[in-house]
Amino acid sequence: MYTIIKNAAVFDGVSEKLLEGHAIVLEEGIIREVAPQDMLSVENARVVDLEGYTVTPGFIDCHMHMLLEEVQDKETSLSISSPGGEMLDMAQAAVAYRGVRSCRRMLEAGFTTVVDGGGSNYIECALKEAIAKGYFEGPDLYIAGKQLTTNKAHFAGFSTEPYGPYGMRKAVRDLMYHSVDHVKLQLSPPIRMVGRNSDACDFTEEEIGAAVDEAHNYGVPVHAHLRGPKAVKRFLRCGGDLVVHGTGMDEEGIEMMLKTGRYLLPTLLSPAPAPSQALLNAKPKAVIDLLARTAERHWDSARRAYEAGVKMAFSTDAGALGIQIGTNALEFANLTAIGMSNVQALRAATSEGAKAIGREGSIGLIKKGYRGNFAVLEGNPLKDIAAARRVVCTFKDGRIVSDRRQTCHEGGTI
């Protein structure tokens, strides 16, 4: 049976104007036609009337952490440790349930595709399979498994610590055993570590090259956490694929980005110039001061990279640094703050996001042959980017998976 979405204004993922008076025809979750409503002649179709709303492609967050909750809400979070700090036996189960809740929140925010930058003890592998097999609704989840780091990461079960080029190859092969979608390297110290030199690169070029070569052997891209200019350039020289954060990137690094055509995932929420009150309450002053200094460098380099023409895709780092999962759309305003137009910011989370993760043939556009993944917004995001935060309905593969509309105009046939 066909489904027709009618009466909505449509942002197709690229155009600078909304399509008015058009309808979207879906069959088995795939877009079969986008055409003026008065030209359609489809019979026996289910109709979804979205008059007064704007339909966009489902949003894509190219870097976040579905299983993290660095700054917890003490009243709503599940217990993973005792009052004294001892890790509880059911901690991993709690993390898994947190992941289910986070999937729901992402759909409610209009995000139908998520790239996870590192999870916890491979729980996200099961989470991804559970979504795919219909245990519960969730976005498409592309996973990294454990990050490759020189020392243990800040979060339990988050990392593995290989040594030397052969150790890197072994670590990548272990990740492949768990069927990850990409490999994540941590090449710079986390920005909560006061006293660490953020300009240092944690792995040698030989080690990075071995990891990249091994991952590419399996046809898997490599992403890297990069908080200093040396790390950015070393990663690019080794053929790395996606630059995450890119803090402090210098002019040589920007030129390398342009020459290689790599995407920057700027995560302007991480760190934001103005930390949330929850983050202020959770972290000591030394860490807050370090985050503020890092934010200044981070935003400056992101702005310079954008002005130079570096390709960027929507990314948030949500789950970390007090960025609550489900508030990801705050990043749209940050992208406009560094100079993007509203349509460029929307493209970053749709058509450009799809290109960045190699899925441009199936998502990121409202176009014939593409999947029926949509975010339905209250307002016109081309005029008011805050409208991207007012998601009232989300479609995934042609099905409504989240609906906050006051009145549901659907169910009839024509």
C-alpha cells in the first residue's frame, strides 16, 4: 500500500527554497515520487496530512555517544555505582537500558541516523542489532566499539590500549570481530585532563598508519579524536578519513583538509563557550577553566576552517560533557554562529552528513529512490533555524516512529 504525505512544505536536503504544494509518495518505506499534489493520481493510499509543517530529511548526527551520560541527572539516571563510588554488578545492564532511552530521545529529536564514536564494552553492538531486528525503535546506528587509546579512557569499557604498529593491527582485527562500522582513534588527550599537553599526538605515525591500513583492508573508515594541530596533520598524512573536533587546526592542517577533501566534524557543542549549569556543578574549576580555553581555540579553528572551504558535517559529541542526548539540534545554531547560512547548517545534518559517512545514495535527501526518513518541524528552518529543534513527528523507513502532534491527521485513503 502506498502512503502519501501531503500539504507540508518540503526541504529536500539541498534546495534554498521549500517546495510548496508537493506531496511525497512512499511504498514499502522508499520514496517513489515527489510531485505537485494536483498531478498525483495514486489510488488506495494511506494519507498523512502535515498541513502547516515542514518536512526535512531525517537528521544525521555524525559523532555522538549513545551510551554515555557524563553528567547525570541524579533523579532519573539508573544506578551504576554505589553511593561510595564502587561499580555495581548491574552497571552494564543499566548502560544498556540507558541506550534504549537514548535511542527514543534521538528519534523524538528527528535524528534517524547516528554515528557512535565509542560505547561501553560492546553494548552498542547488541543495541544496533536489537534496533535492526525490531526489538525497539531507534535510529540507524553506526558503531565504533571501543576507541583505540594509549591509556584507559575516562569511561568504563570505553577503550582498548594497543602498543606499537602490530598492536594496532591486532586491536583493529579485534574490532572487526565485533562487526563495527568504523574505527575510532583517540590521538589527543581528553580535554578534561588538566596538565596534559593537548598539542601532543598520542600515537606515532607508524602506529596510526598501521591502524588505518588494517581498517581500510576491511573496507572500514577511520575516525579520530583530534584536539591539536600536530595530531590533525599526522592523521591526515596517514590517510585517516574523518576528523573529529579538529581543535586548534593550523593553516597547514586546513590546507591538508582541502587537498584531501576530508570532512571535519566540528562538534561545536563540545566544548561550548558557555558551559551548562549541570556541567559547572559537576566539574572542578580547573577543568571548567580548561574547557573554556579549549572552546576559544576550538571555535576559532572551526570558523577558520569553514571560511577556507573545509567540508563540514553535523556532529555534537552528545552524551559527553553534559550534552544531553536529545538536545543535539542545539548544534544548528552553533553552525550558523561560525558563518553558515541556515540552509548550509541543514545540509550539514542531511545531504552533507550522508556524504561524510558514505551513505549519500540512500539517506539525506527527499528524492525518488531514497529511504522515507523524515523530520517534521513546526516552522520554517530556512528562516528560523530554531525550528529544527521543534520536531513534532519523525518517520523512519516510511513509518511514524515518534509523533507529538496535537491532532493526528492520518489513516484515510484516497
